[in-house]
Amino acid sequence: MFADDTEVWKTVESDSDCANLQMDIDALLQWSEQWLLYFNPEKCKVMSLGHSLQYKYIMTGAHGTTEIARTSIGKDLGVHITDNLK
């Protein structure tokens, strides 16, 4: 069983905001391992809207350590969202 369709949104304006988002990701991974409802790190993506901070987010768990890939387009409920919101 996998934790499909989980989304995390956070306003990121500084390096400390990036670190807080990484802590949120870490907390989600701990929760998922506790409940045996795992994330597939290969399907996880990071999209930045309106800023150019290129912080690297990672997932560390039973699967090892994986850097979360960046994307410029996402799809949610059939709606395509781009990083420039066009």
C-alpha cells in the first residue's frame, strides 16, 4: 500500500523556510513508516512557484536516501499546473 496523492504546500521565502519544509517531509516519512503506508520517492516531485531558491530536498527511510526530483509542471484532478502559473 502506498500514500498516493499526498501534497505538501509551503510558502518558501528563505533558507530557513526550505529547512522547515525538509522537516515536514521528514515527519511525513516517519508517519508513513509507522503506519506502513510508504511513499515511492521515484514518484515524488518538487515544484517551486515564484521563487528561484534551488534547495535540494531528500527522502531518507527504509528505501535509502533519494533526492526529490524537480518538475516545472504538475497535474492534480486533471488540471495541469505550471511553475509560472500559466
